[in-house]
Amino acid sequence: MSMTCSLLAQSLTLAYHYNTSPAIKSTCNPFSPLVSNQSSSSSVFLRPVSAPAIRAFCSKSDAMSSAQNSDSVSHLTQREAAEIDETLMGPLGFSVDQLMELAGLSVATSIAEAYKASEYDRVLAICGPGNNGGDGLVAARQLYHFGYKPFVCYPKRTQKPLYTGLVTQLESLSIPFLSVEDLPLDFSKDFDIIVDAMFGFSFHGTPRPPFDDLIKRLLCLHGYDQTRQKRPVIVSVDIPSGWHVEEGDIGDEGIKPDMLVSLTAPKLCAKKFSGPHHFLGGRFVPPVIAHKYKLRLPPYPGTSMCVRIGKAPSVDISALRENYISPEFLEEQVESDPINQFRKWFDDAIAAGLREPNAMALSTVGKDGKPSSRMVLLKGVDRDGFVWYTNYESRKACELCENPHASLLFYWDGLNRQVRVEGSVEKVSDEESEQYFHSRPRGSQIGAIVSKQSSVIPGRHVLYQQYKELEEKFSDWSLIPKPEFWGGYRLKPELFEFWQGQTSRLHDRLQYSPQEINGKR
């Protein structure tokens, strides 16, 4: 049993890049360490270790998923929730409208995370008279900008400037307001998502008209689970309406939301939530609040305003599918030169803000005929081909030594596009590798020396120790020499294929022949 160190690149700033080869007379030793490359990371296989040691090598994602387990996240009492709100809006200087905007945005992003507008576009936001209803109004506005078609039921309007302003904003977007009388008796035919923003954590007592009837209508939707009819999903904001803030669904007779979006921190009733999607929106909690109430909150990914807590829902893999909506990709619109077409699409990926648009799957095959693939990073493209950098003793380098042909695959999810390139591979010149090596951060240079990719080592401590020694050795900022076993490769294209996803699986696919690639089109 062997392990992969996936945190090394981040903790030691070891960025790993990928292969190239002009004259592939590389030291292809069949007994050299097995390695694999990943974009912006390095893989090193460790010898068998004991179970306690395995736990110590948990990856960042494992640690994150553990922190997001609902049992390890703090839950607030009603009193604590009220005190935190008072502190936020008192000495910490937050205003009600600021918190409402943050809450509504968190709800909208959580919905967009779980229910895509391409499949769940008709949204009914049922808003109560208090702050929870205001959160729902903000969420409806944000969902409109996210591509959904929101409708709002706001039967008990609060005549305060904050709330009337939110109504005006929605009306300016031509978002329909429906009275309770206008609502269909059966929500299942007209809506895909019901946002329950009727009551928050400060609510006491029994719901009064018309909200008691609205809650009953939501309860009726659960009958569709038994008949296997499609029904709208219910998204509750912070507290499922009708639930006790701390004890939850007393008597098990309340609504059963499919999603709960807790705000600031989950309330005690959230422990009784059993739906498939539980998100937290509260990326505004200052450290002083977290410290005072000893809050254990999960880290938020990237720039997201929401984070999933609890277990992700189980899914039927065979049912996962995406309905691609893209502009037509017609032959008369493409560039005659495939490199120019690639640059055009690559620029689109950059402009769209996609993460690591230069990430590509590199596939190689050795003399044994067994293919292997890994993600690497494109570091240059021109008339001569596609360039990446890596360890010349890695598995892919050995396979390129035995068979100097490879394929690259770029996939740009946000644009429904992919590009496949096939061709012969050669090493770049030593001068080119040297120049790129010294353009990298010094931590990445040291990492390239330390990491003998795919080699078997006793443990991660060996890598840390070697890294620390080199870091001290070059602490005077003297030139770090490029190791001989590290350099670049260049794939010279012999085939291009551009793919654009379309509805009903009628995708656009355009391929350039070798003659067209060589300018004979």
C-alpha cells in the first residue's frame, strides 16, 4: 500500500510542471523512481506506513471535509443567535441592510450550487414580514441575476424604507409579485424551487394566516415523494418555517426542506435537518465573535459565499448529465490556422475567469502499450508547438523516451469546450529549460530539486528535511542551479480537434487534418 503526498506543493510551494523533448536521449532508467505529475502539484509515493501515520498524511480536501461535518460545526441557541446579531449591529458596526444583503447572496449562491438554472429555473420566494423575509427578497433579486426566473409572494409587507426599497428593486427587474390568492393550489406544476423565507430564529408561537396555509401547502408537496411525481424542491432560509428554533420539527409534522441554508452559524434545530443539502452562509463573522462564542465554522472555498456542511447527497451516477447551451461552432467561422483558433479559445477561457485555463491532460504510452494520463500545465504555445516542464525521470518522461508521441486535452467547463491535440514530442533546448526554471519562484525551484517524482521514499519528513536544507543553503539568494533531470518538452501538433457542447448531445466537433495544420488548406 502506497501513499500520495498531495499537500507537498502547497506547503512547500513545490509547483510541478511538465514534459518536453528535442533529442530524447534522456536517462530513461527502467529502475528509476516511478513518478506522476499534476498541475501545480507533485506526487511522490511513500513506502507502507502504519495506520496512525496514514491519518497524519490526510490531504487538504480530507481535512476540509472533516471540518465541514455537521457534527463538528457549532450550533447556536436562540439566545446566542440574537446576541450575535445585536453585537454585529452594535459595537461591530454592521447595518441591517448589510447583513441582509450578505444573507440573501449566501442563499442565492447556495441554491445555484445545488440546483442549476438550466433545470430548476422557476423559483417562488415566499417571504415573511421580518428579516428572514428580507433575506428572501434579496435572494430573489440575486437569483434573477444568476439566470433564474423568480416570483415573489410577500403577503405581509413591512412598511420600512429597507423593505420598500427591496420591493422597488424587484419591481424594476419586472419580477412578478403574487398574492396568496394568485398562487396555484398545487405548487408542483408552476415552480421548480420554493424558497421558504417566512420565519427566522426570532419567531415565537404558532404561524398565523396566511402563513399557516402556505406552510400546509408546502407540507402537501411531500405526498409527491410517494407517488414518484416531480415536485418543487423546498429551500429553507436559516430555520424551516414552523420548526422550533432549538428543538426542530416537534412531532415530525413540519415541512421537510430539501435544502437548509444556515446563516452565521447553524441553529440547534439544524441538527434535526435530514435533507440532502445543508449549506452555511456567513462569511462575515468577525474573529471576535467566533472567539467569544467558541464557534467552530468550516473554511469557505475560494471566494464563495457559501459552504456545504454535512454529507454530500448520494447520487445516481448514471443520471448525471448536463444540457449544454452554447453558440454554434461553424466551420466557416473558424480560423484557417489551428494555432490561431486555439489562441482564440484560450483567450476566451482567460476572459471567462476560468481557473487554470492552461491545465491539460497529458497522455503517454510506453513500450508496454499501457497508456497513462495526468494533469500538467501548459507553459508556452507557438508555431513550433505546446510546451510544458517536468522531471525527466518521471513515468511520463520514460514513456516519452520509449514512444515520443503524446496527446493533450484541454477542457474548459465554463465554456462547454475542449481541445484535443496529438503529435510527436521532443525535449526543448537546455537554454529554454534553464530560462524558464529561473523564472519560477525560488520555492518552486527548490521543490523541483527535492521531488524525485514518483519515487518511493520513507515518508514526507524526508521531503521537508531536504527542502529545509536547500532553503538554508540558498538563503543568500545565490543562483539555484537547474537540476539535469528537470526540463521541458514540446509537442509538435499533427492533429487538432475542437469540440463545443450542444443540446441533445448534438455537439460540434471540428478536426484539422495534417495537411491543414501544415498550411495546405
